[in-house]
Amino acid sequence: MTAAMFAGISACTQSQPNVIVITATFQPIESIVAPTLPDDAAPLLTPILPVESPTPDPTRPAAVVTTATEYVVQPGDTLYAIAQANGVSLEALLAANTQITDPNLLSVGQTINLPDPPNETTGDFKIIPDSRLVRGPGSGAFNVAGFITQQPGYISIAADVVDDRLLSAAEVVQRVSLEYSVDARLLLALLEYRAGWLTKTELSDTQKIYAMEGRASPAGFDRSGLYRQLAWAANQLNRAYYGWRYRGLANLEFEDGTRLRFTPGLNAGTVGVQYFLSQNTAYADWTQQVSAEGFYRLYTTYFGNPFADSIDPLVPAAVQQPPMTLPFPQGQTWFFTGGPHGGWGSGSAWAAIDFAPPDDRPDGSPACYVSEYPATAVAPGMIVRSEGGSVILDLDMDGDETTGWTVLYLHIASEGRAVTGSILQAGDLIGYPSCEGGFSNGTHVHIARRYNGEWIPSHCDQCAPGYETPPFVLGGWTVYGLTNQEYQGYLQNGGERRIAEQGRLIPDNRVSR
């Protein structure tokens, strides 16, 4: 692994030859040139406090409070996934199941005891609209570099070594914002709120190295430095945003064991911020942080009322996916190697799936190579970004990846890749699969959808009524996932089914176009 990787998501590896290993973590893309400073880049100086909860932002229907006290293990379950699905920490679940001596070993049909559901709820003050957490329409107009040059604090001189390159703080913030599709203003405000990066010139080593966590990362996880800290923060924000919006997330748990239910009627953006602020924070302090006098006050000081220009909703209920083909040429058979998983990091809506090309490689040859088989455009569009292994296809061709439908391709080799500004038709060349960009132990293509900057789940079996998302359909094949099992799933086309598997010798994962 390089020094720039976001730790915390384990790769899935196997030892036998000809194994294709799915994407697990992500490295930064190539350096981004900051735009010129606009006249209005200076922050506001007076906080704008709401008279009352200030948002008509769409809410998710109230979750049904489960009274279940037991869970029966299903094929593919892990204890961590069971904990997440039931809104408890792994530690709390282990404490309720003292009979489990090895948390890595579960048996199908085994009964897991669940902690009682919480009775108390979080606050109902709405902190931020969805369109100020997601890097959606309008987010691209914010000048990260211009804003940072006007701040007196440590951020104006800070830098980080990312993938053996020295990057300014502005480049790092912009990079993480693009990768995770999280608004840069939120990341900057959290940097100030957690560690004083915008105003303080003298910071402790902990504030510099672990700005977002506020303390050293847990053993086994190196999240030191600005890039890793922002990546961790963005992933936590996304984990709760998409968990609440699409996966039935209902509860919040603190380190001392205090558990709360998210208040019915909150919006996903507020849930994301509430969840992030609960990380490494005592419950008593958190209650103030999520009030009108907490983080919201600081945010408005710099960026004004976030609800004044919010876009509601980011993803309209009636939105439909445009027709898309499979991402490889006619007459070829590829391997479906990864079911629904994170678009960028594990928190991002499980928006992605993986395909591996059909190169005939000798046994024992490297798993990472540049394929001779091209990945192709799934629909007509414009290339709006092509760098660092990533290619973004903009289907509405307005040149703005924060509006309308976009498709992310990852692990595309730099040589022969479609260039920014290209107009493509379905089936035109995107580039050649490799291990470039992110972290991959085997050549493949990672593909994911976004709409108005929001990651769209590949399959939404836990969506609340009214929050269903358009099916992910490629050339007549519809993507399905297994509940709470990342990377697991299948493609269905009429009576035919293809199962996500990582090997090349399994007929069930072969997909032809």
C-alpha cells in the first residue's frame, strides 16, 4: 500500500493464480489545479442563526423501531455487518453475546442476541441540507484555494505527502471532495471545528496529524496526515448520509454505550453531520455540538445559511436511469467480479460493481497488468475528468459532473485513456483496465453511478417507501445485491443469472455482450 491510502477497509485476496481481486480502498487522483481567486471568496464574519428549524429539506419516512431481540445468521453474514445493520457497535454486540469466542467465525442458523433498541432520540435541529453535504449542483463554483489563501490559520501553509507527492492543503481538500463527492465547505468547516485549522497558527501535534479524529487512529489503522483524515471524515459523513437515506440506519451509539435513535423527520445531511460529530466525542459535548449554537453556528460564520440556496431533493422521486449498455465491446465475454459496494470508500451508497476483462494470462503471471481489452462508454456522454485512473462520463454533456447523471470508471490506465472534453457515443473507448487509481490487487473496471453528485445504490433492497432508486441496468442485465453483504450479488436478465465471483474459472460470473 502507498502512503496515501485510506485505511480501514480490508481487501479481499486469494492465493491461487488467475484471481481477480475487487476494489477495496482508494488512492488520490492526479493533482488538481486550483481555480483563480474570485472577488467573493472571503468568508462571512457574522453567524446567521435560524429562528427555528430552517429547512424544508426532504426527510426519510420514520423508521420502524424494531423490537427484535435475536438475529439468525444467514449465508454470507459477518458479525460486523450484523452490528451495522442493527445500529450497534461490534463491541456492544460482542458484549451481548459472550458465548462468541471468535467474532470471525459464525455458523448459518446461529442465533445472535441483539441489544434492546434505544428509547431516546437525537435532537431535531436540522444542521445542513443534503445539497451541502453532497458535492452537488453549485458546489463546483466554490473556490477552495481562494478561500484558504484568506484564512490566517495553519491551513494556509499546511501540506501533505500523498502518493509520494507534496500537495497543498487546498489540493488535498479539493481531491477528497471530488473523490468522495462531499462538499468542500463542509470539510473545511469541520477542520476548523475539530482542530482550528482556519484560525489557529499554533497547533498541537495531535491537531496537525489527526485533525478530524482528535486522537491517534486505532491500532492497525494509519490515518495520520491531512489526506487520510479528510478521507476518513468524508467516508463517515457518507456512511451515515447513505445509511439513513437508503439502508435503514436508525441508531447512533457513543463510546460510553449511550445509544439514541435518529429523530424521525431529519434529513440525510443532518444525520451525516450528527453521526460524524459523535465520533470520538462524549455524549454530553455532542448534544451542544448538534444544536443551533454548535457546529451550525461556525458553518454559517464562514459560509452563510446553508439552507438559503439548497436543492430539494437532489434525486427526484421520478428520476430514471438513461439506457446503458455493458461497459465492454460487442462480442466479448467479461467476468462479473464484484457486486454492490462503495462508489468511493465503503460509505458511499454501495453504488459500484466490478467487471474484469478476459485476457488470457499464463498461470503465475502478475494479477496487475494493463489489459488489451478496452472498457467502453455505457451511454453517450462527455468526459469531464480523466486522471489518476478515474474517468467521469457526464451523460447530460453540460461539462459539470455535479449535475445530472454521471458514471465513474476506475482503474483505467493512463495510456490510451479518453481525454477530458471528448464526446463519446455508447460503445466508444473509455480506456484499458488496469490497477491504476485507488487500490486494486488485480486488473478490473470499477463502475458507479451518481445523480446530481449523489451516489446511487446499485441495488436498494432496504430503501424506505418513496426513496426507491432506479435499477442499475446494463445491456438488459439488472444488478441485485445481497442484504448487508458488500461485494455480493448477481446480475439478472430474464431467466439468466450471473453471480459475482472473483475467479476466472467459474462459469456463473461470465457475462457476454
